[in-house]
Amino acid sequence: MNVILLGPPGVGKGTAAKRMVEVYGVPQISTGDLLREAVKNKTDLGLKAKKYMDAGELVPDDLVIGLLKERVAKEDCRKGFILDGFPRTIPQAESLDASGIRIDVVVNLHADESVIIERLSGRRDCPKCGAIYHVKNKPPKKAGICDACQSELITRDDQKEEVIQNRLQVYRKQTEPLIRYYERKGIQKTINAVQTIENVFADIQKAIGQA
């Protein structure tokens, strides 16, 4: 069960991936984490990637694919894995295909942009204890104050509406074309993400043939 999770920021990919890890015992693989770990451990690929990262440049796809190949060859990926955040572009998807890494299902979580903007812009974080609230869906007992430690809640820069709009624009331009790419391969399944977590996960189970 080798799965790619697709969907715009704020659609719930992280929550879905966490549930899949718990239920199926397969790892969630983030290429960002792979890069940071390789750099920290000073592996051959990590040292090559560090040159690009230190220069503020994007790490070439072939290096990222190399790290992915090493990662999916490990024992904990024997039953499968979940790719979250990669590929982001058509060239990356083509490189992934050429690498020989098999993908069984691409799960595309869909929600209207208005819903995503409301979800992300309404989020409030506690800078002290890390608690997360939402002005509509999970408000604190006292507006703007953390229930747990009484600290003042903050809105992160990436939760401001103009930043969210920009993130969605980047997604539409770079990543949304992957939906059609994987549709043509017959492995893309679109799921309505505007449901309860339980219903979203039930639909994911059907999509990956594990219901």
C-alpha cells in the first residue's frame, strides 16, 4: 500500500496521514524531514543537498528521489508508506515514476478554497504550551486566551488570509496538475475533505482498498 496524499494546504493531509500511520503501521515520509536528517547525519546525499540548501536554492529532484529510494528500501516500509508533500510538480512525478518507486493509489483530498481559508485563518496558537484553537470550530473559553496556560493566543504569519491566498495560488499552479496526471494513470481517487475526520478516513480506506 504505497500512497501519495494530495491536496491544498489546510485540507487535512496531516491529520489523514497520522490516522493511516496509526491504523496500518506504515510510515509517513516527508521529503523535508529526509533532507534535514541526511544533512544532520552528513550522508553523501545529505552533503550534496546541503550545498543547495545553504545557498537558498531548491534541492534538485534527483537528489530528493535518491533519498526517497534509500528511505523506502528500509524495513518499516515493507508493508507500504505514505508520501505527504511529494511530488509537488509534474517533473517530480515523472522523476518518481522513472525511479522505479511503485505508487498504488493517489488520494486527493478536496475542499473548496473558501472552506480552506476559513479553516486556516481562524486558527489560533498558544506560543507557550502549543495548544491549538479555532475561532469557530474550537474556540477557547475566553476569547484570545489559552484555556490550559492562560497565555495570549497568536495568529501565525502563514495563517493570515493574504498569505493563505498566495499558498493556494502556488498550489493551483504547481501541484493541482498532478490530479489529472494521476487520473490518466487510473490511480487517483478524490475524496471530499469537508466531512468529519471519521468519514474522511472511511472514504480513504475505501479508496486504498482497505475498508
